[in-house]
Amino acid sequence: MTDEQFDDVVRKLDLEQKVRLLTGATAWRTHALTDIGLRSIVTSDGPIGVRGQGWDERSTSLTLPSPTGLAASWDEDLVERLGELLGDEARRKRVDVLLAPTINLHRSPLGGRHFECYSEDPLLTARIGVAYIRGVQSRGVAATAKHYVANDSETERLTLDARVDERTLREVYLAPFEAAVEAGVWVVMAAYNGVNGATMSENPLLAEPLKGEWGFDGLVISDWGAVRSTVASGRAAQDLAMPGPDGPWGEALVAAVRAGEVPEEAVDEKVRRLLRLASRVGALSPDDPPSGVAALSPDDPHSGLAAPSPGGAPVAEAQGGYSALGGPHPGTPTDAGSRALLRDAVVAGTVLLRNERSVLPLDPGRLTRVALIGPSAASPRVQGGGSAGVYPVSTVSPLDGVRDALAGARRC
């Protein structure tokens, strides 16, 4: 769709309809509006897999290595292929927006979400993040560059005000996001923290350099609960407040517009960006999906266009988060190609520092006993927690892997 067509759609909507679109319908979905052929846009946490909506161990996911491990591979082609794999996973789970990659930086070893980030270096982070974005979006799924910006402290993570001078901000913290925008990322997530006095959902950095100087034409989504005001965030370049259905916008934003505290043009611009994202992921006019991506039928309960329940109340989400409106996801792929790619990623991110007396690789014919030291040999920690957590189909422990590799040796 063209900008003129988006403008035509916006003009058809009254103020209440427009504002309703700007807060989530649920924790993971946006509102649908059948009058304009708009279905719900479905989001899902990343970055090492596509969990889908909710937490349910029956909804398994292909699981990538830690993003830090991916960056340690220094392999952009590999990461792009992994992004394609995640894009396919997102489509399998009916997800439109993957909330990844995390392109904040390792500024302290005490950062509690460092396992979601790539590195301490803005250039390496930018190049690996761009490869990830290219791969995901090649499947018609939006990637999300997060958390904009300077969201790198564990202490007071939700409320910290990062005081950063212009040069440091540009050369270190903003650099990966600038690269993401240049690569054509469709979504940027505004962080919880503040920068130089203003929380990010109200921060002028959303306008400049993000949307102005860099020309970002996508959607600014909030981190979950990061929009904390009505007027200040409504006037800012923050586009979508998540999660829903409650939040500081809604009726309060309608009242602020009518009182002249927030220009209606600001609301229109937010809606226009939401529609552009919907068009890109095949959620607007579902008969015209992104190239190579099958449309969701209006009769498909996952589409967000299904009829409401009696009395007009929205259809409830399935308990456990199995899918948008109920029913299990198709099985997680276990094909040899996907598993080989994941194994290649683990190998590529593993660095052998020393190999004294060429002890590696082990020769099964010369071994009598092999010892693996520590509980993690049998029960490895394969991922971090929080928004990076998924349910793997299976895991292979170092102990199981060594036993398999040395099968046939005299004592393993």
C-alpha cells in the first residue's frame, strides 16, 4: 500500500477507533478492525526462538544458542540463515512480530539480560543484528530492534535515567540501532529507562534521530508497560502501547486530544505507522500478503477476523497460550536440516583457547575413561530466562553428546 492509501484508511476512522488501535488488545496481540480489513497483529518474545503467545511447555520451539554465542561466531551469513529459520518458526506459530534482536551492549558483567545481547562492541552488535533482521524479515515477519536506547544497566533497569553525552550516545549506544534502521527494520522497541532526563516512551530521541534523521518509517512499540503517561507519550513519537487492553492511553488519550493537549495529527501518524506494519506482515487486507507468505483466511480463528462471541465480547484466548484463539500449534520441525543448522551455530560460537599436546579431537580407540566434571555436564543450562525463554523440543547434554560421539569406545 502507498502512503496515500494509508491516509485514506486513517480518514475513515473516528478518534475513538484510532486511539483503540494504539493499545494492545491482549498481552500479545493488537486490536483487529474488520471495517478496514485489519486483523490482529500477533507478537512473540525472542531472541533465541519463537515462544508464541503465553507459556506452555507443550508449545515447543526450535532453540538457538545464546545471542552472545552467535556474535562469537563472527558469521553474518550463518546468523542470517538462523533468522530465516526463526521467520519460518514465527509463521508456523502465526506470529507477525518477533520481539528481537536485542542490540543493547555488554557494558557491565553484572547485566542480568546480557545473554540476550550480542557483545560489548557496537560494530559487531550492529552487523550480527542486521544479519538477524534480514533473515527474519525475509519471511514476511517483522523483527524488532530493542531496547531503544541505553538499556544496559541491571541496577534500576526499569527507572534508570542514563546520562550520556552526544558523542558517546552516537558512537556507542545508538550505532547498532542506526544500522538496524539502515537495514530496513520494521519495528523498534522503546525501552523502560530514561536518557538524559526523559523516559524513552516520551523521549525526543524517538523523533530525532530515529524517525527524522535516519528516516525510520516503521512502528515504535513500547516495552511492556513502558508507556506511563497519557499526554507526554501521546505527543511523543511513541506509536503503540503494549500490553493491553488497559493502559494510560485509551479514553484518557481521546480526552487529551479533544482538550487540545495532544494533536490529533500525532494520533494519525501513529495509526499510519501501525497500518504500514500491518501491511508488511500481511495483516491489512489479508488477500494481499507479503511475497511468498500465505494469507490468513478471515475464517481462520488465528486471523483476528473471526466472529466475536455472543453479546459482542471478544473471543477469549486459550488458557496456556497455545495459540491466538485456541488449538495446538503444528509440531515443531525436527528435520535434519534445521537440527544441522542449530548444531553448526553452536559449533561456530565455540572458541577453543588451548589444545595442549593436541589432546583434541579425542581418539576413541586410545581411551579407557573420560570424565566430565560438574553438574552442568548432565543438566546443562541452555538458555536464559525471562523474555528469552522458550520450550525446546529436546536438549543434548555434554554427557550425552560425549557418550554418543565415543560410542564403541571401551569405557565411556
